[in-house]
Amino acid sequence: EKNVVPKTATSINLNLPSALKEAYVGKLARNEDGNGLLQQLEATKEKLKSVRSELQEAQQGHQKDTESLREDCEDLRKRIEEGEEEGKAEEKNTEEARQRLSESITEAGCQRNEAQLQAVARVQKEIGHHEREMALL
């Protein structure tokens, strides 16, 4: 039974021709030290599978996180663009309102000046009437 090569031992990847691998593994399986080494090798292979699995899960998680961050970044870019557009629209509205206010103030000033000129003209006319009345007396 010591000459039987364990199934897992034949799957060792030593980058050697299969006949040479089988001979080496067969020789290891014949003694206790070799058999222990094969068991250690099998345990190490299982640990490697586990680590690879964990690494793959971590990479998938990283990819999901990266994709989520890309989506968040794209969303923020859109929100920034929308905010800039809204800001430009508000600036335009503000400028239009400022222009209307300026026009209203100018119009009010003109109306006030016109009213003052009319008042001055009335006063001058009344003074003219008073002067004529005074001249008649």
C-alpha cells in the first residue's frame, strides 16, 4: 500500500514531464517523510485554493466598489453641471431684474423731474399772475 501514489499527489505542478512527476511522487509516497511532505503539500494546496477564493471575492468586492464610486462620480458631475446651469439661469434672471429695476428707477426719476418742472411752471405762472395784479394796483 505504500507504493500507491495518492490521487492528489499526481496533480502537483512542477513543470516537469508527467512520467518524471509520477516517479518523484511515487518515491515520496514510499517513505513516511515523503508521505508527510505530500500531506503538507496537499494542505498547502488547500490553503492556496482558499486564499485564491478570498482574493477573488476581494477583487469582486473591489470591482463593485469601484463601479459604485464611478456611478457616484458621474452623478456628482451631472449635479455639478445642473448646478452650474441653474447658477447661469439665476445670474441671467438677476441681471434682467437689475435691468428692470434700473429702468424703473430711471423712469421714476424722469417722472419726478417732470412733476417738479410742472410744479415750477405753475409757480412761475402764479407769480406772473401776482406780478400782473401787483402792477395793476
